[in-house]
Amino acid sequence: FVEFQKTSAVKQIFLKISQFKTDFFSFSEQIYSPRTIEVYKRSFGLFMGIVGDIPVLSITPKHIDLYKMNRLQSKASITSLNIELRTLRAAFNVALSWKLIENNHFRNIKMLKKAEELPVYFTKNDLQDLISVIKEQWLKDIVFLTVFTGMRRAEILNLTWKDVNLQSRVISIQSNSTFKTKQGKCRGIPLNDVANDLLRSRFEQSDNGYVFSIKGRKISESLLSHKFKKYVGAAGLTKKLHFHSLRHTFATWLVQEGVSLYEVQKLLGHSNISVTQVYSHLQPETLHSTVNKISM
């Protein structure tokens, strides 16, 4: 038994990043969505490409600073680099919980600060211009459903009719054998009149388990993104508008109508209100009634 402990300790000392990565993915692929797994794979690959396939125990803050410097020199955006650092921090937190390391040096690395950017969204005129050039009815319906529910692209494309309750006017977002929700969480999405009527109309014509499909097959994210980008250009709209902008549009229109950030957070499925704070710049004019509650 003592000899076994010594052997295990030696293996742990020389355990390389690539070996940990293999074990990590065997574990994480059962928990995270394919999209999240791709982010992990990319982050591991970039990190190892810069610091090498070194033993996990030999990673130091200097290695991480070297990584940051190289990524910035290669013109990586601050947003991308911060995502990579958070991803690696989460992965090596698992190594910490498995007692493969005593310290996770990614924990103490500060994220890079960037100038605050306001979310890009569609005005109502923009949306009308976009819809006017889209030829496919399924794409028009996806655009409208996203604007009126704030659903994520993957949530829309993986939506099945068993997740839709037209009587209660609620969509249930939940993981299944082929789709993992963000952070594995479930949530209910209320449907307004437009969204409910849209889904009811599609249900009457449906011949498939998916709400949106082409010839019985689920629509791919790449096809959706490609067509959306093409039609944004055809409508003469700014290239800054992308599919995720529809989700920003949902939140922006709500805040502009005086809906609280707390309610918007719940509707978007944000786990932390700090993520929703990006829309707070839209609220100042709605706060006049609040500040007028105090006077001399």
C-alpha cells in the first residue's frame, strides 16, 4: 500500500497538462454543452501552444502572464482573452478539487479591463427592414420568437414541441440527451401574444418534433448564422448586428419600457444581476419618478 502511494505521488508530480486535459474532458463532456466543450478545448490548446505541455504542478503565475502577453501580441481581443482565462480557471479548479494541485494560480489572475461597450440592438425600424428582405418563413419566425422571448440561439434551434405549452403560454428550457442548457439550468419563458400566436401557427403545420426544422432535420447554428448575416447586409444594416443582437433587443426594449433589471435578469436567465447591468444605461430617464420622491 505504501509503495502504491509512492507510485501515485510520482505520477501526480509528472502529470502533464495533456494528460489532465484528457481526464477533464472525460468528466466534463457529461456535464457541459458541446459549445462549452469547444471553448475549453480551444483554451487548453492555446495555453499549451504557448507554455508547452508542462507538468500541471509546475504551472506558475509567470506562465499565465506569458500566456496573456502572447495572446495580446497576437491581437486577441480582451473579451476573448478574458473568456479563455475564466475557462482555464474553471478547469484547474477541477484539478484542485481532484487534489492534483495545491494552488490554482488562475484564481489570482485579474481579468483585463476593457472600455465599456453598449449592447448593439435592433430598433423597431431596423427589425422591419430585416424582416422585409428575409425570404424563408422559418427564419422570419425565429427572428420574431427570439425578439419576443430573448431566447439564446441554441435554445431556439433545440426547442421541441414537448417543451412548449400553448395553453399555459410557457416554454420550458431544459437539458436533454442532445442538448445541454447554459450551466445545466432549467427555466420557464413566458410567451406574449405575438410569440404564442406564432408558435400556435407553426404547431398546426408541424410534422416534426422540433419547432424549427428543414425537411424534418434540425437547423444548424452555422446555417442560421450565415443566413442571418447575409440578410443583415441585404437590409443595409450595420455589420455589428448579429443573431445575439436579437437577445439584446429583447432586453433593451423591455428596459426602455420601464421593466426593472431584476425582471429582465430573470427573463434572460442570467445567473448574476451584474451581467444584466449592461442595460442599466437605458434607465436614467425612467428614474425621475424615483428621485422625485425626496424633496425639501
